[in-house]
Amino acid sequence: LDVPENPIVPIIHGDGIGKDVGPAAQKVLEAAANATGREISWMRVYAGESGREKYDENLPDDTVNAIDEHRVAIKGPLTTPVGAGFRSLNVALRQTLDFYSNVRPTYYLDGVPSPMKSPEEMDMVTFRENTEDVYAGIEWEEGTEEVEQVREFVEDEMGFDDVMHDGPIGIGIKPITEFGSKRLVRKAIDYAIEHDRDKVTLVGKGNIMKFTEGQFTEWGMEVAEEEYPDEEVFAAPDSLWETQDEIDIPEDAVMVESRLADAMLQWMQLRTDEFSVLAMPNLNGDYLSDAAGAQIGGLGIAPGANFGDARVLAEPVHGSAPKRAGQNMANPTAMTLSGRLMFDYMGWKDAADLVRDAVEETISSGKVTYDLERQLDDAEKLGTDEYADAIVD
Ligand code: NAD
């Protein structure tokens, strides 16, 4: 992405532990930018609790407009109260600015206590569709006219009267479009080509949800088959695993294959080294990327970013962890490494590498926050601020 040498970067520190990890990550990112001869003009913008305090709104227009205009932004977690009538702010932000892919790299960092023990064991990037699926927020509660209509339709017209049991019911809709699926898969394949990765795995539960997740996979395969030259992208047939010997796979091509979502959760734990780039609908992507995060040290570590066309909004995978909020305890690594993804997208590769190296060196020297310290012998437990200072040092 072409950004000015000294860009304005909107930042939402976030709710809960966002108040701890937001400023800490900002400090590290600024130091890395400065050390590589650049300057960031941070623009504090507000959402969630801080939005309500300053604007009496959860998602003020000023915030949306700033991210829209400056195209590169970073946010901490925002709390979504459980219950009716509160649409997730994160979902609203992703949908309003059409950040249609959520990208989460999962790689082993030296020194982190985790089931993975080396970078060779796990280096995976998940592409999660970000605007559709059951997260689109199209759902109704018992007592609404829509629920009655759906109940009648399913029972009377479809004849599925054994599905809708008597008593209260909640109904949700799972839209998966050709447009949304194809642009997500295209992004994943382009990423694989640009980053010299050998495989893209499409993950859906198409054997059960044929017209949603099944279509996602079919549309994804169409992209692989029709939009790239054969020597660049090889669309693997379903029968690949039985007939591998007879199929001529071009040597340097990115292979696009598909796996069923439930089996994939297992393969991802057992054979982490076999997967490289994963592309999937929204709900699968949420679960799979959290599970992948657990393989490399947990939510305190796992970074992410939302991409649209020519826009990025970096954000950690974790939420606002209210129990740990405001105690200078939480781990700012996830948000800091999310900023690294933002740097990467801006073409600031040296700054991005510096952030990763500094985080890795700090952790492997035994300086960590509480979440990692309790799993390590001989580690030094630092507060959020002190840990950020150690990374800057
Ligand atoms: P969570 O990710 O906030 O916390 C789960 C647990 O993970 C915490 O109790 C803590 O033990 C650990 N943890 C998470 N981040 C950590 C960090 N940086 N350092 C150390 N430990 C960390 O998940 P939750 O409790 O299910 O959700 C809390 C709130 O966050 C909810 O309102 C939810 O909607 C929201 N949420 C927001 C986002 C987002 O803003 N993108 C994402 C997920 C959840």
C-alpha cells in the first residue's frame, strides 16, 4: 500500500485490557518506526466505551471516517455485551468499511511456551471471510413476526415439522455469496503467490451445508481453476489423495485444495506443518484461528489484521478480557504483532522485522507478562508497560 512517508495512523486503544495493551503496543510500534527513519502521526480515535464517553455513541462517524480516509489503522479489543439489541462493534466496523478479509498469521516465536517447538512446525496464515455467514447479524428472537413466518414456511412448505420443536426458538440466517467467497479466496491465493507459499486450503463443511459452505468451496475452486494460469495455481481435484501418483502437479504452482472443517480442526493440531494458507467462511475462521493461536502460545500472542481493498485495520485476535483490565498485566504482544502486519502492508518491511525480532528477543531472554510467566521456569514477570519498555530497549 502506498502511504506517505510520515503517515497519520488512527488508533483505537480499545476496551478492557485495550487500555493497557493499546498504549504499550503504540510505544513499541513508534520506536520501530523511528529506528527505521520514519515517523507516525498517531490519531487517537474512539469506539466502544471511549466512544460513548466522548461522543455518546459506540461507533462515532469521526472514527469510521478517519479509518476510511487514512487507510491504515490499528485497534485494540472492543467489548460486545451479551444479549439482544447490541450488534458487535467489531462486526459493524468490519462491515461498514468493507474489511472483507481477516488475516491471522500463526507462527512459532522463540521462547514462547507452546505445543509448537520450532518455526518449521507451524507457520500458517488464516484468511477468514469477514462480512457474511452467521456473523452478518441477520437473526430474530422468539415472538417476532419473522420467526413465525420462518416456522410456518419450514413446517408447512418444506415439511420439516420434526426440526422446529415446540416452544421458543431463535432463527438466524447464514448468507454466503459468490462475490464474497471469491474475493476472499482470491486474496488468499494472491498472498500465497506473493509470499512463496505452496498451498491454500479451503475449509468448509460442505457435506452438510451444501448451498452455503459447499458453495464457498466450489466458488473458491472456480477462482483457482479459471483465474490463474495452470503453472501458477493448481486446483486439486477431490480425488487427489487417492490418485496422487497419476496427477501431474506443476512444480512451483500453489496448490489449492479443500478440507472439511471438522476434520481440519484435527489436522491442524496433528499435522501443523502440512498447512500454509487457509481460506474459509466467517464462523469457521473465527474458531480455527483461535485454535491455531493456542498452538503458538495463546491469545496474548496471536496477531491479526482486517484487509479491504487498499485498506488495513490491524487488531489482535483476543478480546477485552475484562477480568484483567486496567491492572498493567495483559500481554501487549498480540496487538504489537498486529501492528507489525500493518507495517508489512505499508511496505515497511524493516520496521516489521524489527518488531518481530525485538519481541522474540525479549521473550527468549525470559522477560514476559503473567500469561507466559506461569508456564515458564525462571522467567521474569513484567507488567504490560515494563514489558513494552523491554521490547523497545
Ligand atoms: P478474551 O479474548 O477477551 O479473553 C479470554 C481470556 O484470554 C482472558 O480471560 C485471558 O485469560 C486471556 N487473554 C486474552 N487476551 C490476553 C492478553 N492480551 N494477555 C493476557 N491474557 C489474555 O475473550 P472473552 O473473555 O471471550 O471476551 C471478552 C470480551 O471481548 C467480549 O465482550 C467479547 O465480545 C470481546 N471480544 C472482542 C474482540 C475484538 O475486539 N476483536 C474479539 C474477541 C472478543
